[in-house]
Amino acid sequence: MLTTEGEKMTGPRNLPLREIAFQASKFLFKVALLAIPFSSFAQDTQASIPRPRRKIALVLEGGGALGLAHIGVIEWLEENHIPVDYIAGTSMGGLVGGMYAMGYSPKEIHDTVAATDWDVILYDRLRYRDLDFRRREDLRTHPNTLEFGILSGVHLPEGLNSGHQVGLLLDRLALPYSTLRNFDDLPIPFRCVGVDLVSRKEQMFGQEHIYKDGQLSTALRATMSVPGIFSPVRDEEKVYVDGGVLNNLPVDVAQQMGADIVIAVHLQSRTLGSQESLSVIDVLKHSAEVVISANEARSLEKLQKADIAVIADVSKFTLTDYNKYRELIAQGRSAAESKANLLKLLSLTPEEWKDYTLQRDARKRQAADIPQFVAASVGDSDLEAQIRHDLAKYVGRPLKTSKLEPDLNRLVGTGRFGRLGYGLTEQKGSIGLAIDATEKTNALAIIKPVIEIDGGDYRTPIFTLGTRVTAFDIGGVGAEWRSDLLLGSHYGLTSEYYRPVRAFSRFFISLQARVESTPFNIYAGNSHLAQYQLVN
């Protein structure tokens, strides 16, 4: 690794001067080899054969919104005609690196970040209009989002965020590459890192998994699935979470890909002050930082193995500062510029750069084909049939994701799915629209708790605990048996059976039984005279 004078690093101590000198001489020797023509080693009678260019890898560290600084680094590399032959990244480094590997230009990546509603992504919100009327009723009477599954014992969701909205973003970005399975076939060969929680073996937190093939959008979602925040990605018997748990700066992965020279981008973040006031959201954010920071020492060790270390000072930002993308991108550019004396040794001539970009762009895939069928993978034949029915309108016409995604949101708005993703699939020579559905782990029976506190009148405060229990598919797909129980100042029991004419139809029949008691206060001016319980 090479550093410049005055550059500060967190974690382990800087290398001794002797080691820095050794690393510098080793790097300069590598670069010098680029300029030595192969013919100087050949006999004068042989034709001159140019030596192949040494391969350069770009390694991008994870770090939530901090990873947007990588866009600035890539911008600077492009402007200075520095080629990238391999990309390896983790978490947000995996997303930015994956987009660049797919052929998105730095401007296109920048525009995607600017156009994304990050509040929707981070909080996995469905707009009110996307909820069916039953879920709208739930939201009005039970506005909290906490749910407990009770079908096979009480259990919580796998994460605060199901990953539906971020999944739609990744599916949209990777749509042209839906049928690609080998990441070496991307415009730039790509790797990202996840952690398998099932195959832990000797590791306390799981086993590192290098994504080099498979579904690209799934790989990107896995490398970004911060434990506890996002639901993990399930693939058959495996359960994958954010690769930052074990390998947040995968320099070793880039070296295994065959890189001769490695450029690694490290995100230098701030540490939490002991006197800072914290909200629940702050605690969750800093908990995610702790997970990543637990691997910081290992990341810095790997940074030492890179040929060029670009260190972006993002200490003024937090993991969720996506709205500050302009400042973060500027920090990335500044970090790359600080290593200009080394990086420019790798620059290509205008002619070489033109040849490089032509070869890279020739591997890009353009807009998606016209789907000839709809395939759904749910595990429930009735739900699969419903999905195929609702999305049949996309068969035989160019796929418009701006129309498809709202339809998928409305299906998730029924409350039956944790997430719905999409892509393309090939069957018997025909291209189809593939819908990947993940049912909620608590989809068939859920509890939503509620607490009501009203201290408007200190003499007669109101305190009520309650819960809503909903069981699905009782007597048919889309049918619900819903019961509300209240205990306290208000008490009562309401039970309703609801069944649509057909699955998820707007027409339905409903039977309801209810008994409840509500406090009723009588006042004379400001004087409280009496309180009665009204029983219905």
C-alpha cells in the first residue's frame, strides 16, 4: 500500500518507513513493467509483440451512504483514463461497483442516486394508495408496523426492513443482466461479498461467500443486507447477510480474480462520542456501524496489501446521509486527487482508452426483451395463479418497469408477501417475466399490538391495551378471520369473517360480531360529575 505524506488512517499504526519504501518500490516496479516492450526480451529477428497491459482492480469498501463517495473516485478514474479490469466490493461498495461493472457511467450512477427516494428504500414504506382496503383499515386502527407471527409459535420478522423496495431498485438496475449467470461476462468482471449464517463452520458470525455467479440482483441485495436492519437473503438452505460482517474491503478477492495492481478505496468514518444523545433510530444506525467496525482492523490489514490506498474522509457523515450524496461524491473525488501522482502512472493514452472503452461497452446489454409469458415462484399455487393473472398485461409488449413496480407494490399491499422481485427468465427459447415472491414468515396468522393512553383529563386517564389477530386463507384464498381484543379503560372483543368473491377481489361478504364497553364522562363546565361504561 502507498500513502502520501500527511495522510491519516484509523485503526492499526501506519507502516514503518522501511516498509513504505519497500511497498513503493514494488509498486513502481509493477508500473515500470507496463512500459517495457516485450520485444526487448526477444531476438532482433522476431516481430515486435506488445506486452499485454497489466490488469487493474478496483476494490470498494462498504459503509451505507458513505459508500456514495465511491462514485467520485470512479468519476476521477474515468476522467484520467485509468482502466478498471476487475471490481470487488461489499455492501454499498458492492452496489456502486456492481453498477459500474454493468456498464453504467459515473453520471448514470449519480443520476440514479439523485432520483432515488431513499426514505422509501430505508424504511420500506408502501404508499397508502398501494395498500388494499383491509390493510388500510389495519393502518388506521393499528398504525404501528410491529407484527408477530403466531402460526408456529410467536416469532418476529427477520428484519426491520423486508428489503422489498431496495429489491425493486436492484431488480431495475440489473434487469438487462437477468439471464446472465457468470459475473465474469459483465462489461467489467465483478465480485461482491456476503456472509452465510448457516454454514458457520469455524467462524463465529458465519462463513464468507464470494458472489461470482447466479442472479446479479440477488447478489447485490445479499451484500447489502445489514443483519437486523434488512431481512436476510435466502437461497435454498443458505441465509445470507451483509458481507461487511467479515470482509468489508475485499482486496484478497480482487487478487484472486487475477489483478496485477489493486486500487482500494477505504471510507474513513467517525467514531461515536460517549456524550451524544441517542434516539432509537440512532441506536440502530450505530449498531450497524458497530457490526461493520468490528471488522475494521481486518479491513485495514487488507488495505495494507493494496498497491494504492485511496482514503476518503467521510467522518462528517453518517450511514444514512443519502441526501448528502453531492458532498460525499466530492469527498471521493478529493480522495482520488490526493493520489494523483500514483494513479496517473496507470493512465492510458487517448487511443488506448478508446480501445479499452470500446471493448468494455461491447459487453453491455441493452434494454430488456419483450416477455412472452409470466412465471411466478411462490410455493402456493393459488397465489402464483393470482400473480400471473394480475401481470398478464405485460406479456407481448416492451416491459416498462415504471408500470410494473407499482403493480408489485399493490400485490405486497395485500399483506401476503414480504417482498416481490422481478427479472427475466428463458424457457424453451422464449423470454418471460419472472416474479420472485417471498411470503411473509408470519403471513398466515399475525398479531398487531396496540396501546392507547389518553391523559387529557388527569382525573379520568384512559389506558388500554389491545391486539388484533388476523388469520388468512380461512375458507379460501384472500379470506380473513380478524379479531380485536381490548383490555383496560376500553374493553371488548370484535370478531369478523371476511371473504372476497374471488381472491383479492374488491367485492366481498363480511360477517361481524362485537361486544365492547367504552367509558362515558359527564361534565358540568369543567367539573367532572360522573363516569359510565357504555356497553354495545
